[in-house]
Amino acid sequence: MTQIELPKNIFKRALKEKTRQIGIWCTLPDNSVVEILAGCGYDWILIDTEHAPTTTVDTMALMQAASAYPVTTIVRPSWNNAAEIKKLLDCGAQTLLIPYVQNAQEAKDAVAAVTYPPKGIRGVSGLTRASRYGGIVDYAKHAHEEICLLVQAESAEALEQIESIAAVEGVDGIFIGPADLAASMGYTGEPSHPKVKAAILDGIKRINAAGKASGVLSSDQDFLKEADEANVTFMAIDIDVRVLRHNALSRLAQWKN
């Protein structure tokens, strides 16, 4: 019987080594879009199911589209929901970004959802894509070694809890979501407001000081330079829809003027 090795999570190792990882957000549930982005040289691609029409079932084909390239696929579920997280893991996700984690208890809930009993509550199934349909020997015993758990702190309340969230064993990184943070601070639709940016930069420094990897998403390239100077560990530098629309408008403007 052919034995298959458990895939190594190079992204998780990079975070431990504090090696900067550059990524892009993918909201279009299309295999070709993911495959194109996977071949561009990014360290990671985020497949979003929270603010995108992508379903849990869609994610497996999208991850398969990227699998031929040296890029990490990160999947964001729609919520910190154990049943949904279980399905994403069974589809083969090894790195998850859990939205709207407000405190240490919610971070512990996320850890439990990605961990098999007796330490967690992840349901056991031996014939899924995660185990290469049974081809990986002792998958359930070693899966945790390659699973990377990222949680989102995306409100003013959550930022106050940075240290306690970072102290939760099993959390590999904390990602700050600018849009929801801005809204919680009273600046809805203004993720580049000076006070929001200052809060994010402070959060990055506190996450780093707590020994966890820090992350952020922004299309504000000047702000990303500030985040880079603050030693953010992983950052998404744009979103697929924005890249498509921006370049389509730019090209049209060359010929319409």
C-alpha cells in the first residue's frame, strides 16, 4: 500500500521563524483566479468564505487549483463555528483564519475546533482529502503538527485583549482586520483613518512582543510600509477584486481620454 506523507506547512514554519510572508486576498470563487494568483509568487493566498460567495464545498476545488504551486492557501470560515471549521479541515485546509475572535475564551474555542480529542472537539474521519483519503498513515495523531491557527482581532474590544488571546496555546498568529476595527472605533468605511492606523501599529507591536505572529490586510500601500517597519509577520497587500477593477479602469482610461 502506497503511503503518503503529511504535507508540511511551510507557512507555519515561516511564522515561527518570523519570516515575513506576503499574501493576497481571494474573494472570487473561481478555480482559474486562484490558479493565476498561485503562480504569481505570493507566499500565501487567503480564500475567503466570510465576505465572499465562496462556500465550504468550493474551498476544496480552490485549494486543489493552487496545489501545484509553492504557495500556502489559508481559508477563512464565515465564523468561529466548530462544524464549519471541521469541514474546512477535512477538505484539506491546514491554515485557517478565524474571524471576530474577541477574547481568550473564543480563541480557546477555535483551538478546540482544530484539535482532535481528547484535547479538542474536531470530529474524526479517516477518508477525507485532509488524510489524502486514508493514504497518510496516522493522520489523526500528527495533524496538529501541521495545522496553523490564526485568529482575527477586529474590534477595539479585541485589541484590548491582545495579550490574553496571544497567551492561548495553539494560536499561531493574530491578524488585525482594519475594516471592522475602524467601524468599532466609530470610523466606519475609514480603515486608513490615522487613529485606526495607530491602533493597528500598536497592536502589531504588542502581538510581536507576546511572541506570536502578527498579520494585517490593507490596500493602502503607504500604510503597509509602516506595518512592515513595525515588523508585521504576514500581510495581505491587496484583494483580487480590487486588482481586477483597478487595472481594468486604468487600462480603459488610457484609451477613453
